Amino acid sequence: MRRALLSLSLSLLPLAAAHAAPVEGRLELVWGDGAPGSQLAEQFLVHLVTADGHRYRLDPQAAREAAADLYALAGKPVAVEFAARAATPDGLQVDAIVPAATLDSAGLPQPAVAGNTVWATLLCKFSDVATEQKPLAFFSGQYGNSPGQLDHYWREVSYNKINLTGSSAYGWFTLPSPRSTYVPAGGSADLNKLFDDCVAVANPTVNFAANGGLQGINMMFNGDLDGFAWGGSRCKTLDGINKCWSSTWNPPWSFSNSAPLSHEMGHGYGLPHANNSDNDSDPYDNPWDVMSDAWSNAGTDATYGKIAKHLSTYSRDRLGFVDAARKRTINTDGTYTIELDRASLIGSTKTQMIVVNAPGDAASRYFTIEARKPGGKYEANLAGAAVIIHEVLTTRSTPAWIVDATSPPANVSNNEGSMFKVGETYALPGKFSVTVNSATAEGFSVTVVRGTGQAPDPVFRNGFQ
């Protein structure tokens, strides 16, 4: 399979190299997430899609190195400068990826994640698989506004910045081919063909141009794909609208549980994985962000199975959910005592996210501080009430790593070392420290010291890079 991918990449290389000038198009990012317990490594695909539909597969690591913040460009118009280096099995090599000055063929920029984000669920069954695991009413109900349903979840996690009003489900539709056409034995699912055929059979029923173009498409398939559920975007013209549609490809184990489905929708909105700081190859070990470990410390709903925890403030902030008034950025040396409300509190008038730009660090590295507390439908099973700290490095495959005072860091960060409680301090010598002073009604009072005036003898000290 990797030999076939290499042949494909090499076949595209002369086409890419033929462009002396950068090639403009939209950046399509897609993540693959293995079934729980499968031990499958995450998958990440990067494509440049031109206005005429030509697709260049890019090497993900090269793409991350070529862009200042690759994930911030998801779905956006970009210009890509291809490298003279040979393609890898994962795609073409690139030297630079920058925002493009031009807009898409419709003359409109990619819409922001804000306001009414309408999704269509398409139920598509393989021509040789008759089973329909859930009725249409189940999928329509997923978009409801009661606790445990997707509209309610995304309103709460976004502080009412987005909603899913108008989202609906359609099907079951029968695909034109058997499962083996879309998922070759021992191979990867053909996401493009799955998308194209699923959309095509649904198109007589679904108006993809409604409301100026739907936000996204949740595809539900009645058989396993390749061991993965997938989420990200698909750049395509549908009903006259040319854009990158937020897209998810879900096998039964994913659509039967709200937690993994919400995780894939997060990818559809452009979010990367979060991670912990044990420095292994597993990004699914941070239970404080549904974009990492969707399963641990998750609640359960009688209808929708495992339900999603909230996003970390890092992930919330990427999507523009954190108001400027709720975000405190520390750029200069000094001592700052701040009342930090829990991140899940809608309507807070106090700080809910602290960003520390530490002395001497590049702009690509910073730290986020938030308060979390068990409670409500989605956060009821959190490991405890505590201050949570993430180190962010935007050039990393998983930018946000939760800080863990345990040495070595725990395999799954629902441990005491990841939770800073009253009387405890995290200190990064020469950079900054955070001390949890006391609990408040909705969070904690914390003191952040940036520069050399840090607490001299912290309870916890961790100097990972």
C-alpha cells in the first residue's frame, strides 16, 4: 500500500514541479482516529485542492514545517511553494505554505466558525450490507437542544458562539458499490470516493447550498471502514458552492456514541489533536480535551452512549470562542493575581483563560492556564477540580500538551500530577510559575509570576521542553 502511495506521489511530482510560481488552492486537512482499544496510530492527510478540483497530496511533516501554523490554515485559500526534493510515501515535499491573497472561485472567503453552523447527516449503506444500525430518528435526534444532544453540546462548549439549528439527517441511501470498492482488503478507506458517492446518492434530497452553504456533512456508514473514523474537510463544489466542507466519515462505533462523533466534528471545524506530555506517539491520552481522549472520564447518555467532554481553552480559543474580556495574556515580567473561573461557565464576567508568553520563547510557544471542575452533563466525570496547564508549540503535530508534574509523566493525564490544586505551584525555572492560592465559588484564585521573581520552592517543578 505504501508503495502505491509513493507511486502516486511521484506521479504528481512533475506536475507540481512544473509550476515555477506557487500553486494556489484550499488546504484540506483530515485526521483518522482508531476505534477504542485498537491501538491504531492516528492518521493525518494534507491536500492542496485547486479551484478546478486538482488535488496535490502533501507530506504532513513538511507541510507543518512550511507553515507557521498549519492548522490555522485549514480550509483557507493558500499558496504552496513545492520543493525540488523527492516525494515521500506520505506526499509531496513543500517549502512554504502561506495564506493566499485571492479568494475562491465563488468570490467568497471560507466562512468563519461562528453563528449558525448547519450540518447534514447522510446515512449511506454499502450495496452489499443491508444492516441499518440506527433509524433515521436517532440521527435527527442527535441534533437536538437537550443535554446530551449535539446542538446543546456545541452551544455550551462555544459559550453560545455557534449553534446547529437547522441541521438534519437524511437516508438511509444505498451506495452504488459494495464495501470492498471503498475499503480494499488490508488497505485504507477511499475517503474521496466515499464522500463523492454518499453525497451523490443524497443530492436529490439534500440542498447543500441552503443557508449559503452548509457548514458540514456527517457521513454515517453501515459497516466498518478501515478501523478509523475520520474528520476534517473535503474541498468540493456542491450545488454550485465551492468550498471546504467540514466533513466526517463515521463507522457504527463512532456514530453510536456522541463523544467520538463530537471529536470528528471538532476536526471538521479545523481542530487538531490535543496531547499529554509523555512524549509517546499516542495523542489520545489527555482526558481534559475531547480533541484528545474522548473516552476516559466521559459521561454516558442512555440514548447517545459516551458523550463528549468540553474542549480545553486552547481548542476553544482556536475557534474564536473565548471573548477578549475572558482571556488574560501575560507578556511582561511581574506578579499577577487573577480570579480564574472554570472554563465551562457560560456568562462568566471574569477570566477563564490565561496565556503566558514566557521570556525568551518564540511566538510559536506559549502556555495556557484554565480551571476545570466536575459538573453538568458533559463535565460530570472529570478527574477532579483543578487548574490545568497546557504548553503550546504551534509547529508540533499536536500543539497543546498538558503539563504533568509526575516524573515521568503519566500515560493518561487524569492523574494528580496533571491537576494543580490549592497550595500547589507549577514552575518553569527562568520562565514563569503558577500558584493556586484558594478555591472560589466558580474556580480558583491563582498567582502567575513571569520572569525571575518566581516562588523559590514550588511544590511541583517540571522543566520539560
